[in-house]
Amino acid sequence: MSKLHRPLGTLSDERDPVRLTPDSAGWTYSGLRVLSLTAGESRIVRTGEYEAFVLPLAGACTVRVDGQVFELTGRDSVFTRVTDFAYVPRDAEVELSTVEGIEVALPMARCARRLEPRYGPAENVPVEVRGAGQATRQVTNFGVPGVWDHADKLNACELITPGGNWSSYPPHKHDEASECEVVNEEIYYFRVAGRDGVTTSREGFGLHRTYTSDGELDEDVAVRDGDVFLIPRGYHGPCVAAPGYPMYYLNVLAGPAVERSMAFCDDPAHGWVRETWNDQELDPRCPVTSHEGRVS
């Protein structure tokens, strides 16, 4: 059984579909919580030694922290819209409340500096179409260096891969300090759409690969809606969305570098694939979403 693949239900309690700390992951920095609040419910989250983003997955909520109030419009599904979000600091008491119910992700990182809370408008989030041909995918860069610099250690972005396409490809790694990479622990949190391409469902599936050059890690797994995969080291990719089932994942990265970075190195056996994209058309299904809603 894989120690890196954590299927839905293996990281949860009654109220949190995902509760992953650096300690339970077996590393130092990166973590993730996913909370489910019913209509009219409020929850208190104490961040402790972690900074976090408050990222609506489905629904809207109000965030109260350090005397500030952020109204997050959210979205119906990760496949319908680019959402607004909030940054909350370490050592904070955060109140989340919702009128109609919400499922919300808290990507988090253990950090030293305490920054101020801040709101991230959806209209300021860049949407990138990356790759070409069957490797076309959408990257939503809401919490990456150069776009969102108000964080100490935490990096996060979202990807949507249309059914039948490949993403996180060519395979790449970021497990040592070198000319092309920095050390980051990474979490993949998967959501998979059902037959309507919008509503998340365990019916569909995707594939994910992680491996090391020495063969110590060599995992090919099927992932379904709500699953988590941990990347402590090694090359990771591709993530493949089964035909008919669009795949979303939230990437959470943090590491020891003084300056936040998401720099990586391609597997030299497969990096040449990038050059072939120059002669291929983009998949017209991308971008899938924007801050205004679905595009295609």
C-alpha cells in the first residue's frame, strides 16, 4: 500500500475531509486542511505555527481574523470559477462562517514570520494556459511568488486538466538546492468532475506518477475525487485525467528556502517534450474558468 497516496477518508475526522499536518505527512513545512461547514455554521480555526490561505472550493463564507472581515464570494465548484481567497497569519484565531454551507481548503505552511491578514480578489488572479495538444491545461496562479508575495513560506496554485489530457508534464522535481531547483515539499489535492464536467464525483478518476532516479520511489496510482498525494522528493508527473472526467488539483508547496520559490528541474529523459509544443495547437477547452465563470 502506498504511503504517499492518501485516499479520501484516510486523512479525515467527522468535520474535516482532510486534516494533514507536516508531522502526519512525515516532513517539516507543508500542510492542508479541508473543512466542510453546513448552512449557518461557524467554525474557529487556530493557525498556531502555520500561515494559511482560506480558499473556497464550493460555497461562500465570511472570514474574521485580527479584527478584519473578508467576505469570500467563492464559487459553486472548482470547475465553475476562479475564486477569491484570504491569507491568514500564524498565531491567529480565524472564524469561518457561512450562510448556505461551504467546503473550504486551507493550504498551510509552518513559518516563522507573522504577517497581516489580507484579501485576494478573484479578478487579480492570473490564469495561465500551459502546454499544448494533449498536454494543455489551466494553471490558476493565486498564491505563487511574483503574483502573491504576501507570505513567508507558503506557495499554492490550482490546475484544471480537461478529460483525456496530461498535466504536471514533463515530470519534474524540487528536492535539492541546485541551479534550477529549490527544496519544496508538495501536496496534490485532487477533485474530479463527474459526467457533467462540473459536479465533483468519485465516479471518475485520474492517474498520477511519482518516482526517483534510484528507483526507491516508483508509484503509479489511480486518484479519485478528494484524494491526496504527497511528494517528499523525486520526479512527479504526469497527472492524467481520464477521458470524460476533468481533473482539478490544488498544489501546496513549502520548504526551507529563505525566499519563496517554486523552481524545479525537469527529468532530463523527458524535458525535450516541451519543444514539441511549439508546433502543436492549444486544446480549445482551455482556459476552463476565469473570475467571471466558465470560459468553455
